[in-house]
Amino acid sequence: MKKECVNMFRLTNNPKGYTLVSLLISLSILIVITPMIFPVLKMTEMRQDVNHQSHLELRQFDFLIAFELNRSKVVKVSPDKLRFYKHNGDQTVLEKYDGLVRRRVNGTGHEVMIFDVDEFKITMINDHTFTIYCKRKDGSEFEKVYSHRSIDIF
């Protein structure tokens, strides 16, 4: 009995055109690749937003303020500084300094939170609520309202 060996390439290189097997292979490859296109396109779209450092910097700043508020016993507000007093006695200050907003803990350190700051204002709304407004030199603005149970004005 003679054994027949089927060559896969011979099936796809048919001079008469595509065979059913080659069509099924092409469709299966297309079906596998198609769902991967949308996440790749979405990642490239998101990457354009991520490359905009100003946006990320301001989101991180917002997260830091919320984090400090949650850990603080007392918050003291002035027009250009924000002081957080923690239960263990540590004091964290957010302030404008030479065109940037920096964070200092217990009067030491110099952690830059936002670069290229043109304007930085903190405004009291009521006894438990304040607004932070930040305008960058590139024209982007950030304004958010925060609240805390114990806010003092200094």
C-alpha cells in the first residue's frame, strides 16, 4: 500500500486559485488578529494622553493632596501654603517656590510636585472646605475643591 504525503504548501500554491483549506487558514488568522487590533489602537490613543506630562503631574498632585488630607489631624491653610499636621507630630507643607510647587516634611526636603507654575492659590470656601487653583506656564489650569474636618487659617 502506497502512503500519500500531503504537502501543506502545495495546497496553498494551487495554480487554479485558493482552495477551501487555504481560505479557512486565512480566515482563522484574520479572526485571531482582529480582536488584537482594537486594544493596540486604544493603547496608542492613550499613549498620546500619557505623553502629556502636565496632565499626569496634576493628577498625581491631586492624589497626593487627598492622601495627605486622609492622614492629617489638622490642616492649616494660607493663600500660598498648605500645612498638614499628622497624628505623630509630622508636618507636611505644600508651597509655591521659584516657579514650582514643592512638598516638604518637617521643614526638610524638597520634593517637586508641579513644575512651571505661574500661579498657585489656596482659597477658603467655608470652615471645612478649600479650593486649590494652579495655573502653569503652558496655560493649563487645575482647580479642585477639598474638604477636611479640621481646617485652620494662618
